[in-house]
Amino acid sequence: MTTTRRPVPIYTTVGDVEAFMIYPFLFNRLGEWIGFVTPERDVYSVHGEYVGWLNSDPRILRKRSYDYSKPRLTPPTAPQKMAALGSTPLPPMMAELSYDTIDVLQDEADRLPTRDAGEYRPDLD
């Protein structure tokens, strides 16, 4: 018997759904793989770069001053594309963010590119 895991919507501070998680994978609204989540709730891009953390709202957050102590990780094997969803639940009430914290999907979405985009994509040579 196979089990189907339901995608968890990942919201922005204003309440928009900008990503989905099927643990440990993160997908954009088009179903393309954009990152992964560790058991400690750290979020990494498909290229293995640290992006931030997943809080309980759920939102992807990071400190405004970047912490370079997080090592680059080897990404897991790429998952299949996620099927688009017809509807998503309404967002929960979001706690306000302090000045030193950024909502990644709202303010720095380019930190979660697809595999064929972004600063760390493989060269074509």
C-alpha cells in the first residue's frame, strides 16, 4: 500500500502561499523543486546553500545579518515535480517579525531558485 503525503503550504508574512513542503522537499507554486528542509528545520536551496529556517507559522525566515557558519550541504536526489494544487487553506495569523528577521519568500525569494537557475547552478561548459 502506498501513502500519499499532503503538501504543507508555506506562507509569506502577508498570507500568500509561495511554496509547498512535502518533507523534506520544498516546491514553488509551479511544482518545481526549490529546496529542502533538514530535521532541525534549517532550509537549504537546491544548490545546498543555507537559506534560513522554517518556523511554525509556517514561513521561511532568516536573520538580516547572514550567518556564514552554516556549511553548504549536498542536496538530496531531486524529487519528481509536484502536481499543482487546486486550492490551499487560509493562512494562520502571522506573528510580527522583529527588524533583524526577514521573510525569505516575501523579501528574498531569489535565494530559493530552481535547479536550472540561480548563482550556484552548474556551468554549461
